[in-house]
Amino acid sequence: MAQPNCAFNHLALSVPNLDEAVEWYTKLFGFRVIVPTVLAESGGPTAESANKIYGPELRSMKMCILSMGNGVAFEIFEYIDPKYNGPKKRVDWNPDTYTKGGIFHICVTVPDVDAKTAECIRMGAKQVGETVTLTESYRASYVQDPWGNVVEMLNCSMQELFLELKAVG
């Protein structure tokens, strides 16, 4: 029996400042807030579930859930206790950034790659490499958000891109 083609449900991002990240992603990509910022603390209504997932060491965090255009959720977390211990500033893009393993970028479909890249830069992003023309119709660009997370932007779906690439040989 064939396995079902499972849908991508959500992704989660840990940042040092939840409010700044929510503002950045909602303004730039139009992601919509579906669960406003929630403070979860030990002893609170979500403590039992959080302890089962994270362990008793997690005492306090804030989270907000956004919805992307295709219904995929985008969770943003700010860990308070224990405190976020990721990069305090964006790390320079280098081979270690993409060879260390794990997820190293997300991709968002945008109508105009060049315009959205320029807008991201105006709002604190740093472009990674150059914007590339993949086919006659499709372009891609990568930026690092203000916290160093890499966001690719394509003006088509992956299916459209690879169908066109296959067609042109």
C-alpha cells in the first residue's frame, strides 16, 4: 500500500524578540496572526502539556501563531526561562551555515522576487548571494531575516518550477 502524501502542517522559529519577529513576518509576507501572543508559564493552563513536550526546565515562554497563504502555520517562540540562547545577531552566511545539517532555509512564494527582496532589505534583512533567474519566467532570492534565519523567495511553486525546467530540458 502506498504511503499518503502528507501535508506540511507548520514550522516553528525561536527568536530573541517575539514582537519584532511577528511584525517583520506579518508586514513583509502578509502572514496573518491566528493565535495572538500567549504567555505560557509553569503552573499555567498549558504547563502540563508544555512539561510533557519540553520537560520541567521550561518555565516561561511567549508564542504567536501566524498563518501563511496556503494554510501552513508559522509559529514564533520567545523563550524566557530558560532564556533564548541562540545568536544575538545575524551570523554571516558561509559554508558552515548550510552544511551543518538540519533545516537551513524556508521558502515563501511571492509575486515579485526583486521587489520583495528590496522590501526585506529595507526592513533589516541581508541578501544572501545574488537574485537568480532560474528559467525565463521564474526567479529566486535568499535573505537572512534580522535574526539570521534564511528565507528563500520564489515567484512560483516548486512544482511549477520543476515542470518548466523539465520541459526546457
